[in-house]
Amino acid sequence: MRPRAVPFLPALLPGALPALVALLAACRTGAPLPASTGVPPASPPALGFDSTRLAAAADYLKAEAESGAFPGAVLAVGRHGRLALLAAVGRYGKGGDASDARPVESTTIYDLASLTKVVGLTSACMLLVDEGKLALDAPAQHYVPEFRGDGKEAVTIRHLLTHSSGLPAWRALYQEADSRATALWIVNTTPLATPPGKAYVYSDLGAIVLTEVVERITGEPLDAFLERRVFRPLGMPATRYLPPERWRERIAPTENDTSYRHRLLRGEVHDENAGRLGGVSGHAGLFSNALDLSRFAAMLLNGGSWDSVQLIHSETVADFTRRQGIVSGSSRALGWDTPPDPPDSTSSAGTKLSPRAFGHTGFTGTSLWIDPQKDLFIILLTNRVHPTRSNTAILKVRPHVADLVVAALTHPEL
């Protein structure tokens, strides 16, 4: 049985099929649901793909779902502002809950986990840099005076965006703090582990400090700013923090949390520290689907614009997605990551994307890679942490999917 894929239907208006699916789902549940449209579909050959080879990526994903790598997944592949492939495989979940056996749809919403850092937080930083309100080489203390301690006066926004601030990777804020305010105080007073700019340590704490920076500059919560300035202008109705209860049946479940909330998580942020922060943070908390993210990826490939919306200056997009080289051996751009050089088969980027590519992953089993040289995006959404995070098969799935997609691009000149 082939994976469920949205076919190329020229008789339909662009985006009509996903919108119709959402409308029918809303009728079944009796509750309004977001009607994501995504970018318009096109036939794979028109976008330079070999149809059979591209279908092999979806077939592989289906086989991995059936073998237990994750309950289900959605893969979206596009070029030139068009979707070449939108494939849903597997089911919402597994385990004792019979409703989990529903097949995944192209509109299924996933917990993005650390894709929040790029889709949300980094986008906010880009906008503020564009407006001259955020300076990349300014000290973080300039915006958040409470960020204090030995050496912290030398920590810049650029350090935070490249995970070279010297902050440790993580603290169990959900155990140490009983409120958002206390959690932020702990983050702001956490000592540096290394001097700024001397070591690369992927740090959720740094992203939390950046969240504070954005909120101080804008004067509003991060979720409100992103909805007003990014998601609504781009037409991304399924992308948000704190999804309402009426969306629950459209959202893929994540983990059966046995350490903090002691329940199966569905429509509630998986990341414990984001949960302690009220569900809204720059390091985790966003939910979205592949259709919405296709619009986001197409916008970045189009120099920060989509349709009539010039969201971010093209120069800013280029600056943020370029490897920074602050720490020797680090592949980090500003917020984003880049493929390793030389290519590494264990990287989520695979081995075939160009050096200009940029992307990110999320702990729940999500990834997004964008290649300006090939004008290509690859969106993979899974709930690999359901019912437990101990399943790490996604580590081999991501690079293989990326390589299958790029190998299917037999006519990149088109």
C-alpha cells in the first residue's frame, strides 16, 4: 500500500484540497480547526524531480513508521515556491488508546520542539534586526540587565544565537522553579561554564535569555509578537503556542510524561522547561503542520518574502543563515545550523545538500532543511517520542530521507 500523498490536481485552486480536508475534519468534530493551505502543488517533474525516486522517500518513511521508528510522519518537499511531495504515513499514535490508530493526515499538527528556535525565536530576531531595534554585537545585558554574573557583560546577542555564550546546555527549571518568574531568575543568574566565544555548547538557556530580549524590545509576549508579525501575515493558521483544546484531536501525541506532569501529552508542550515557563518560550513550545511550514520555508527561499508580504529583508535572511565561524569547528549560523563540512552521514542534513543549506531539528522528531543553492526545502514532522523518548531511530531516518530527496532531484536546472 502506497503512502497517502496529495496528488497534483490542476483542476483545484492552489491550496483548495488541504482547506477542504480541514473543513471536513471540522464538520466531523463539530469544532473549528485551522485551515492551512500551504504552498501550491506542482508535478514533481515540473520541479526537476524524478517522480519514482521522490516517491521512494515517502515509501521509506512509511516503512520506518511500520517498523516502529515513530507512530506517524508527514514529509513535505518543495522547490520554487511549489510542493512536489506532501506525504502522510503511519498513525497518530500507538498504545492502549484506540483513537491513536487514526491515520495521519497532511494537516496533522506536531509539537515542533526546538524548531521553535528557528521558526519562532530566530524569526523574531531577524525582524528586530531589520528594524534596528536589536544589535547582534550588543551585550545581552543591554536588553536584560538581570542577566548578570562573572563574564556575562561580554555575552552578546550573536553569542546567544550561535550557542557560544558560555552558558551551560540545560538546567531542570521545571524542578528548580515553581513559577515562570523564578525560572527566569535562575536562568539569568546561572554562571557561565566557559568564557563567551570560546566553546560551542547547544544551550536552551541561551534561547530563554533571547526570549527575554525579544519581549523586552517588543513590549509583548513572544507568542503575541510572532502571531502578529510572522504567522498571521504568512497565512500560517495552524502555527501557534498553547493550541486550544478544540485542536486536540488534530495534534499528534508526544510522550507519556512520567517525571513532571504524569500524563500523556497531547497539545501540551513536550519540553518540561517550556512547560514550567507557561508553554511559551523561544527554545520550545510551537505547534505547527507541514503545510504551514511550507509557506515559512518558501518565504526564506524567496529572500524573506511570500505573495505580497516582504517579511524580512533578503540581506538579513542571508546573514542569519550563513555559518558564523565564531568557534572553530562549529557549524552554527545565527539561530540556524548548517551541514557539516565535510559531509557527515549522521547529520540530519544528510550528505547531499549544498554548503549553503541551513536547517534545524526538534527533540520530538522534527526537522527542517532549506537549501538556497537548490531552491529546495525538506520538512519532516514526526512524534518519535510517543510513547517514550527512548526511541532514537529518527537519528538514522532524517539523513536518509534528506539524501533520498536530493537524489530524486535529477534536473536541478529546472
